[in-house]
Amino acid sequence: MTLGDLLARAGLAGGDARAVTGFAIDHRKVAPGTVFGAFQGASVNGEDFIAAAVAAGAIAVVARPEAVVEGALHIADPSPRRAFATLAAGFFAPYPATLVAVTGTNGKTSCVEMTRQIWRMAGERAASIGTLGVTTPDGSVSTGLTTPDIVTFLANMAGLAREGVTHVAYEASSHGLDQFRNEGLTLSAAAFTNFSRDHLDYHGSMESYFAAKMRLFKEVAATGTPAVIHDAGDGSEWTAKAIATAAARGLEVLTVGEGGSFLKLIAREPGQLGQVLQIEHEGAVRKLNLPLIGAYQAANALVSAGLALATGVPASSVFDALTRLQPVRGRLERAALNQAGAPAYVDYAHTPDALEAAIAALRPHVASQGRLIVVFGAGGDRDAGKRPQMGEVAARAADVAIVTDDNPRSEDPATIRAAIMAGAGENTREVAGRREAIAAAIAEAGSNDIVLIAGKGHEQGQIFGAGETMRIEAFDDVEVARECAGGQC
């Protein structure tokens, strides 16, 4: 494909007959014929490497108009990330025919994976992309980010199409949307799960954070695209704003949940290993057994069902699939039983809202004389304001709360724990060292108790330091829980 062809597809002046061999945002990955994206980042300015990229063979550079580009075509745009994504999308095409994107604070990972499962059970070759990596019919590969960079993202999508995958659900994170890492694709449907505090270290305010999420509805999804929105029926202003944003864009609003009109959750009855849902769809009420525990798992399942319905899966197939959903890695995953028979669950909850939801999910399963013991921490170099809020949630909602470390990065772990403890109560104690905290919780859990280990979920390592001093020590909450339950801690 020539550079002129790509420019013409993007509505820019064409005529350049040079062949494009690839796209790169890292100058070290530039080869002859590459289009290089030079962007300003939080710590690195890609414009500083334009000369190096041109020397390595870049034939065009996408950068701000004021950037200095010599020896290559300067594709000037005040929003270079967006322009680069649009050009790259034309280069990597074609993509799977059915694509859906999910945004929101919590539940994105579960929703894309559940949607993939429903499609698979309906006979489609389906995949998901997100925090768990790229999951296909043939396995899973980690990418390291919820939303990978635009080159990796588009290359993965194109690769899936070549492998015969026709349906893909992907997570659209606020960072990814803000940095145009989801551009250039035609969506079959989009979804919004919920909204609560997170990532304010990056976005600065809840309004800015929400605006980044809403780019999915306002700019990425085309007019007429179905928008599946979870409505818990609690009068959330953010849910109302999401619905209004989607409607103003001309999307087909499909609400699901207790306040939903497309899929209405009429009743939910917790069971020992799952829950019974009564759902109204198109005037008919269905009763089904969802093999997952917790209100938020029911919410995720309904969003996923909404996406499957919006992409043409028959209702009978969707509701049958809900009864056969498998747990998502690190999302209320039962990891072990201790010697007293108390179960330990692992969950990715790392925000106040998610932590409260995970505790609420397990509370109905705690025996009348039992206790809910929670182990959790907060990440370093991230939104510090949520730390005392998490302490307050755990102290209020759990019977015993143990504050420990969770990816301290460059911060002093003791300082992070102290910030959490500032919001906690008398039923909260501090245990330095995540393994030691998990061991303590599992050791004291009696036969009527439940242990929740929150914050890391599927993660395989504990992060210390930052930049050149960063190191990742192997750590898997599920494996550690099993070792401690087996007396190996």
C-alpha cells in the first residue's frame, strides 16, 4: 500500500507513491518505509526522536504542526494521535466483522470475556482483548495493558481476522480513549458498565475522567450504533449522563439492569454457588440460573447479554449461554479452602466502589455466625485520594479488614498503608507484606468465615520501584492463597 493511498483514505492529500511497510510510535522499531508517530507523553516527547526515526527509514512523520520534520513527509495535525490512528487503521485492515467495545470503571474485563463466551457458545469464532490480554478460541496472550498502543491494538485485530475470528469484544479504558488507542474501527455495539472514582492521578477530576469514557459514545461509535448501558435503578447521575450522551449522539440506547428497559432484572436470589435471575426481555419473563455469585456479576452478565443480542445472537441462545458462563480469572475467583473449610476468593477490586461491590457479593454467602475477612491494599504512584475511602469501605462492610501492600511502585509501602488506615475503623489492622497478610487471614478463618483477597486479581507480579529501578517480583494471589491454605506459608 502506498503512502498516497493511505492519505487519500484519511481524506488528506495523496499522490505519494512510496510503499508503506509499517507504523511505529517507538523510534527503535522504525524500518525503511515506516510511518512514525511522534507524540507528547507524560514523561517522554516523541518529537525528540523524529530525526532518529527518519535516519532509520521513516518516510512520514505524524506530529503537531509546530514539530520539526526534515527528510520525511510531515503529516501535521493538532491531534497527531488521532491522525496517526486513522492512517494506521487503513494500513492494517481488514478486521473482524463484529466488534464491540466496553467502557466504565469496573466490569470491563468480565464483560468482554463473558461476551466472548456467549458468542462462542452461539457457534462464533470469538476473541476478547483487554486486561487479561488477547483471548482467542486457541488460547490467551498477555499484552500488559488494558488498552494496548494503537499499533499493537490494530495489528492484533488484523491478526485475529486472518485467523478466522469474526467477533471481538475489547476493553476501552479511559487512558486508551483519551490517547486515541481505539480509533479507526467500525463498532457493531458499545457498552458502559458503571462509573466511580479511579485514575484521578491521570485525569485530574471526575468530570475529565467521565469525558474520556464518553469518547466511546461521542466519537468512536457511529450514529445508530447500539449502546448497551447498565442502569442499576439507583438514580446514578453518571448513568443518566451516559444515557443522555448516547442519545444525543444518535446511538440506539439499550439499558439493562434493575432500571433497564431492554433487559430488566426483576429479581435476583443468591444461591450457594450462583444466583437465580428473573429477567424481562421483549415482554417475556425468563428465570435462569447464573453460575456466578454477586450483584455485580449479574450486572456484568446482563451487559454481556445485551451486547450479544445487539450483535444478532438469538435470545434463546443468549439466555442459555448465561447459565453456562465460566468464572473470569481473578474476578471473584474461588482460590482455595483452608483446613477449616473456609473459602478464599480473589478479586481485582482496587477502587472503593469495586471493593464494596466485591464485599457485597460475598456477604450473602457468609454463615450467620461467620465473618467476612478482607485483605487489600492500594497501588503506589496512583490516585492517593481513594486510599482512605477504601479503608472506610473495608472497615464498614467487612467484619475483619487487613491492610497490606499492593504494587507500591516508587512509594514507601508503609506510607500507603497509613493513608488507608486513616479512613479505617477498629476492626482493621495492618500487616506489612502481602504474603504475610494473606497467610494471617487464611489462618484465622473459621469454618463459617469467608476470605476476600482484593486488589490484584489475575496479576502475576508485585511491582516495586519505577522507571529504571522498577522490578516485578512474582506474586499470584491465587497461588499464594492455595499455598497458605495448604500450610505452606
